[in-house]
Amino acid sequence: MPTADLDTAAAHHLKRQLNLRDLVLSQILTVVGSSWVGLAAGLGHAQTVVWLFAFAVFYAPMAVAVFYLNREMPLEGGLYVWARRSFGDTLGFLTAWNIWAYGLFVIAFLLFQLPSEFAFMVGPSAAWIPDNHAVVLTSLAVLLTLLTLSALRGLALGKWIHNVSGTAMMIAFALLIAAPFWAYAHHLPIHFTPFELHLPHTDPTSLALIGQIIFAASGLEYIAIMAGEAKSPSRDIGLSIIIASPIIVVMFILGTASVLAFHELMHSTINYIAPIPQTLRLAFGDSSTATLLARFVILLLQIRILGAASYIFAGVARLPMAAGWDHLIPAWFSRLHPRYRTPVNSILFAATIIAALIVLGSAGVHAAEAFNVLNNASTEFYVLAYLVLFAIPIALVLMRKPGAPRLASETWVSQDAIGNRIPLWAVLLCAVGFLSVLFTFGLNAYPFDTAASPLPFAAKILGTVLLINLLGYTFYKLRNTRPSS
């Protein structure tokens, strides 16, 4: 194994900041989102079957793929590096491009949630805030500046933001899961049955929801982008997956069951944007205690949003850095802060694009519609990256056959050696994951909101995905095509 490849992060003097605790909390932070329990509750008592299906056909394959690929290639850049070492520069670049685009849009979307969440937490007296563009843009500018400064400071600070945010999310879910037991103790006729097994409906709206839920547990691979800054990446990232996975499963299934139970008890419509605060208000009534508890949970969820934005920002900044090391993009993106060893130019460039997206989302009806299309399409960018993730183990094992072609001209270790160390059952699981993600890609282009017209919605989403990838491919070819001598 070439030492230069193994020690890329060390060669650039990256600081190894992340221990096992940091990795576990980061996994929970990035995978568990608060809105998913509301969407899954929309499937009724089929939610447990759908969650188990999602974990079987997507989460388990993802965990296995990340476990084995990170063990073989524990390098800064994560999936980008795995794709480039397996399939070559072009597909490696496009994989990074899609993750990068996804991250930028998600950060902008997460920040946009905060004014509304804050107004919901304070109450009617703050209801004017989301509609005041000056206040919203000023607050988002301040938050983006703080995120940028945190990213420049590096994971010495960032990991504590992520740890606090992951812990906040676990506390919010603990309160949500405890609420039915409080109801039982107060003799409320609640029907809390998290392990009921009912098949879902097969109408287009239900299928679109199922597609959303399948991909809800994505994000385990994201921490591998920062593998060069983990203290023991080949061991601890895999171990963090093993520790975090059962916690994530319990949070999703029991949390969804709690949302469903209280909405059935009160015969209320689920708030898909803020299902956890809404459920706790239903659970504890309109008392002052219930109001304070709901506000506390909203505060926890706001902390989680900020932490998730910070965490995704860290990955978004490091992908161009890794690509710059490989000379696929200008070395300007790889320049590190002399003290903190963070990719300062990449961070500032990403912050500029996020700021532009925030302005776009606030610049009138047509601009806001364009922002919404980009945000809806961002999930498809991430889905494309997952197709590559699952394809890598499959392709490496197929190369065991005598005379099979090499996947790329430059490899980190022998591709035959990697393929031989990935068991056949893991490859079969990755094949299941590939098919489920392909299925999700199609379903994500269908609106689960019945007010939207399916064909125009799909055309906008898929057209945007194609356009953004053509833009990335054109940039790559112009950058890397040399005139013939």
C-alpha cells in the first residue's frame, strides 16, 4: 500500500480531532431528522413495516458498504475518494459534485427553517418574524457568518457543536417516546403500538411517501469525508456505525409510533414540518407546563438544525479540498489555514454560494419557486451519489473473475485484494441497496403533496438534476482536457 496515499491527511498536517464518541453523535445528528417521524406517521399503522423495509433495503446495505469501504480506504474525502479510486477521475468528480451540490442546498434550506421555528417557539407575539424579509435576511446572514467562522476554526470547535446538537436531538426524541407512557400513567385511552405490522397502501401518494422514508435514514457515509481527521478512522468509523445504528432504529420507529398515537387520540392532522412539538402539545395539553415543554423541544430542534448545518458545511468544505489534492480542480480550493489546517478558500467559496441561495429564496415569488425546485432536486443529487456507493463493492467483487478489466488506472490498493476482502453476502446486500435507491430516485420525482401536478413536478426535478450535472461535467472537462500536442 503506497505510504503517500495512506498518509495524505498527515502530509497536509490535518489535525486528528474526532474520537469514537464524536463519531457516534455525528451519525445520530446527520441521520435522524425531526420531520421524518411525521411523514412516516402519515402512513398510519403501516409505519413499522415501512421503517423495517427501509432499514432492510437501504440502511443495512449503506452501513455494510460504508463499513467495508472505509476499512479499506479510510481517507479524507470519503465516498469521493472511494469512487475515484474505483471508477476513475470523471465519476469520482461527479460523485463529489453531487454531494457538494446537495450539501449547499440543504444548508440553505436548514437555515431558512430557523426563523419560522423561532417564531413557533416564542408564540403569537413573534408570528410576524418569518414574513419580515429584512429581519429574516439579517438573522440568516448572522447565522451563516457564525457557521463560516466555526468551519474556519475547524473540528476542534465544530465537533462540540455537533456533539451538543446530536445530544439535543436524542433528548427531544426521548421526550417524544416518553409521552405515551405519561399518557398511560394519566389513564388516557392512547393506542401506542410501535410494533404493529400492517402493509401500506399502494396508491401513488403512499408510494411517494415510502420512497421518502426509504431514503430518510441516509447520511452514515458522510462522516467518512472527514476520515483524515478521525483519530482511528479505519476502526472507529465502523464501530460508530455499529453503536449508532440500533439507537437510530429505536428513535425512528418509537418516535413515529408516538406521533401516530397522539394524532389518532386527538383526531388531528399531522404537521409534517414540526411533528414533534405538535405531538408534545397534544400529549400535555394547553397547560403552561405543556407550552414550556413544547418550546424547550423546539429549542432543542433549533440546536439540532444549527448543528446539522455546521456538520454538512464541514463536509462541503472538504470535498473541494480533496479534489484539489488530486488536481481535478484548482489547487486554490485546497489551501489550508496556517494555524487551524482548514480549507479556508473552499469554506469561503461555499459560504458565498449559500448566501446567494438564501437571497434567491427571498427574492420574490419566481425566485422562491426556483429555490424550492433546487431544494427538491437536492435529494436526487444525494441519491445519485448513493448509486455510486453501492456500485463500488459490486464492481470490485466482479473483478475477481479472471481477465476482468481494471476499474481505474490509479488505485490505492490492489482492487483484487479489496474485492477478496468484501464477503459475498455484503455484495448481495449492496445490490439490494442499489435497486432500492434506483426505486427511490424515481419516486422522489413524484410529489407526495397531492396539490402538485405529477408530470410538471417530475420534469422540473429531473431537468434540474440533469442541468446541474451537465454543468459539473462541463466544468470538469474544461478543467481537465489538455490540448493535444
